[in-house]
Amino acid sequence: MPQIIIDTDPGVDDAIAILMALAAPSVEVAGVTVVGGNVPHARGLRNVLALLDFVGRPGIPVHRGSSRPLAGRFASARHFHGFSGITRRLPDPVTRPAPQRAVDFLAHQLAQRPGELTLAAIGPLTNLARLERQHPGSLSRSAALAVMGGAVDTPGNITPHAEFNFHCDPLAAHEVLNAGVPLTLVDLAACRQVSVTREAAFALKATGTLGRLALEIVQNWFRADERRESMLFYDQIAMAAAFCPEVITTRQVTLAVETEGVAAGASTVAADGGPVALADKVDVERLFALMGACLGWEGV
Ligand code: RIB
Ligand code: CA
């Protein structure tokens, strides 16, 4: 059973990815670490705690992470995720975050359980870069590392060059991708193979608390702006790849990340071969079947 630690900036798609992991019978969520990004860190922390309380999983430890990137300041994506970051109002959390900071939690867990823990990084990579700076070799103790980020040979989604997570902290992206650690990267070229239309979203039915909440988040995202005709899945694909790698095919590359200037966060293939398993094709049918099974979604 994969034990997953989720590093996240929730976020609409983050929330759905977290719900997928919670609902997957073959997965145990060993902890959640929070990073700024889609919304400020404090808001993201509140969203994780509120989400876990709402679905009756307050026992999963949630750890404070980076509220700023290695350099500069986080952009935000409230235009996409809404001011609160999740398009479904959740009661204020009762559960408090764990006292240990994200980097210390990750370092301790990976040192205590080498080869056992999968990391699903679905926000800016600041926490993971700080982990590797402060505790060199930690990332290599993970059983697997699945990352959502980058725009390889495809336009960005926050600038013409860069994808949001890499743009938020390009130096962190550079350091994690060049730490020599095997990782699976689901970039925008992969994400653009998967979407759900407004019509399909409102035709979906869901059973169970987790699935209904995930579906409400999706449907409310469409309600928030009548111009929205389809929704891309970002973090959901990376999360699926973390515990069901068969949903994607990959090719091994070495990636270069631009760390400054107008193209900051841009990611290009520096060489074939290398530690990054870059998503190539997404098995959309298999992904939707997995999401349907995890979330009890009928009609996806
Ligand atoms: O570019 C998409 C990524 O940026 C996703 O992780 C989304 O949640 C935002 O953080
Ligand atoms: Ca995210």
C-alpha cells in the first residue's frame, strides 16, 4: 500500500487530488505539508485542515511549510481558484497543524522510513528544495516522487514561458529537478490531454462524502465564471501517477529550468536520458476510471 506525503498549495485541483488519495483504497496518506502558491500559505493551511476535518480525517498530520519562495515572492492564482482557494465553503477547522515544520517532518519521515514513502508534490517546489538544502540526500530516500509542474515544449499557463508551480519558485524547481533524484513529472503538455467540459461536469453523479465534495468543487468552479467551458486536470494527474503510474507513459530526460528573467520557470529538455520521467501520454480512459472508482463518480 503506497504511503503518500502530499506537498500542496490548495487550490481547487489540489483539493480534488487530496480527496482522490484519501479515497483510494490502496493508498495511505501519511501527512500533508503546505506551501504558498495558489493562495497565501496561511489560507492553504486553513484549507487543508478544513478539508480533512470535513471528510472526517483529522488524524492526518498537517505541517506548515514555506510562505515564500527561495527568492522573491509567490504569485497567486486566485483568479482560477477563487479568493478562498477552494470553490466550496468549508466550516472553519477545529484541528490544529502539527508543531513540526514541513521540512523537519519530511526529513524525519524519510530518514526513519527510507524507501517507503511516496512524495506527491503538487505546488511550488519550495519545501522540497529547502528539504534537500537542509538535509541533503533526503529526496533520494523517497520510494517515489511525483511532481506536477513545468511546460516542456508547450506554452506556459502563468506566463507564455512558464507553468505556475515552476514560475512561483523557479530556483526550487531547478534545484529539485537537478538533485539527481529520480522523479516523475506531469507537465502542462500532459495535463492538456485531459479536461472535463461544463456539460459533462454537471452530468456527473457522485456517491459518498469525498466524491460529492470533489464534484461540488468542480461544479462550483464552473458556476464561478459562466465563461468557463472546460476544466483541465493538473494535480489530479500527478496524484494518479503517484499511486497508479500506469495512467501515464513517460520518457527519461534531463530538464533545464530558467531561474530568472522574463522566462523564469521555463522548462526545456537539456538532454535525453536522465532522472526525470517526463509524462508523455496520459491514458485518459484509465485516469477517469481511477477517479471514478476513487471518488464514486458516475458518468466520468
Ligand atoms: O499549473 C498548475 C499548477 O499550479 C497546479 O498545481 C495548480 O494547483 C497550481 O498550483
Ligand atoms: Ca497545486
